[in-house]
Amino acid sequence: MKRIRLILGATAFLVAILLGVGSVAMFNGASAAVVQDSTSDRITRPRKPYSSFEIDVIVNGRPLTEYFARGRTYVEAIQGAEYELRLRNSSPDRVAVALSVDGLNTIDAKHTSAWNASKWVIEPYQTITIGGWQMSTERARRFYFTNERDSYGAKLGQTANLGVISAVFFRERRPITPVTPPYPILRDRDSSEDSARAQESPSAKSGRGEGVTRDNRKAMPAPDDEYAATGIGRSVRNDVRWVNMELDSRAAAEVTLRYEYYSALLRLGVVPRPREPYPLYRREDARGFSPEP
């Protein structure tokens, strides 16, 4: 009996040791993964969680990497690239989304409150993709990254909110019912461009920077070619229809993104300074063993 107890005691001791070693190995493995991730070219952090609503900036079919800093979410703009905005509704409710780019509503280019804005409709558990400024019930003009001077906002004399993408989600109270559009979303291509030129701010026309308008109000600062903004690009087919919806007065969620070129993100401290060039860069990545398959 003593021998059996001794064997059982030794067995239990060995099991305890093995379990202890296993715990340490798992902990060390997790720590190594964190350290390895921190050596990447740019510091990326997990996506900020939203309970039911998300927005992605899509370039060439892929979402841009998000960076979280200074209490905001940033993405890196790519000069000249067309982009789309992918809106996801993971809730069981139909929602309406007030979507603005550079402070301008993506449906009618107006600058209003989210509640008063024209909105996109998303069915429960569905995703929609908005690829441009809606110009009519049949046509849209693509989003693309450009500088401030070439932006749609500058053409309309609205340069106070460049570099911001905002989506405000409202839940529906009643089912939607189709209605006849009371008016076109925007005028046709030629007239809209003429209107944009006519509405350019005095500072944009003169190129003198900040100034004072005739009614003594401070004019908008002159656009800068160094920073990212969104242009009004090529015309594409995009059929839409008007509907009536009764919405909750309180927004269900608001998702805001800031976009800048890499140089601006670097100055803001959103992305780290680049490491030393090759071959020192290569040597810093050297390791003793190859990674596990």
C-alpha cells in the first residue's frame, strides 16, 4: 500500500510539473507573438469594436489599414487612387446612414446635421458599398484621393472639413414605402460643375489664403496641395430610389475616420518613423530559428 501511495504521489508530482511547464510555454508563446508584431513597419492596432455598425475604406478591393492615435481612427490616403466606402449593418434592424466625405453629404453634397441629411438605407445584416458622389438617380461620380485644391469641397467653397469621413446610423421605426423623387439629387454633370465653379470661395479664386468676404465674415483658408482630400471623379452608373422612413431620433452609432497621406501621418505621430535602410534593416530582422510551420 505504501508503495502504491508513493507511486501515485510521484505521478501527481510529475503531472504538476508538466502542467506548470505547459503554462509557462503558452505564456511565453503569447509574449513572443506580441513582440514580433511590434516590429512591423507600421504600428497597427486591433480594429476599434463597434457593436453593430462598421465602415471600411476600400482601395483595389481591400480595406485600408486603420491606425488608432490621438483619440481618432486614421487611414492612409493613396494619391490618385479611387476608393469606395463599405458600410456594414450587423444589427437585426433596417437602418438609414448619413454618410459624409469632407463634410459634404455623399448624396446631395450639402453640409447639414446628420439628422437632416439625406441617407442611405441598409437592410438587416447587410452591407452596401458607396463608390462616389451621387449626382442623380442613375449616375454617380467616383471618390478618389487628391489634394485640397483639386477636391470637390474646394470646388464648392467648402474646405473646413477636408480629410474626414463620417457615418451616422439611425434605426428605423417603421417599414419603408417607395415614393416618387421630389427632385433630382443633383443637377446633371455640366451644370453641377458650373455651379461648383460659381460657388468657389474668394480665397480659392484669388489664391491669397485667408481673407474677409464682403459681409465681413472670415473666408475659408486657401486649399493646400500637401494634404489629402477627395475629388469628384469619373461618372459611373449607380441607380437609386427615394423612400420614406420613420427613424429613431437618437443615432444608434457614429463612426468617423480621418485620412491623410503618409507624410502627414508621420508628422502627427500616427505611424512610426521608418527604420534604418537595408542592410541594417535586414540584420535587425535576423533570427536564430525559422518560425514553426
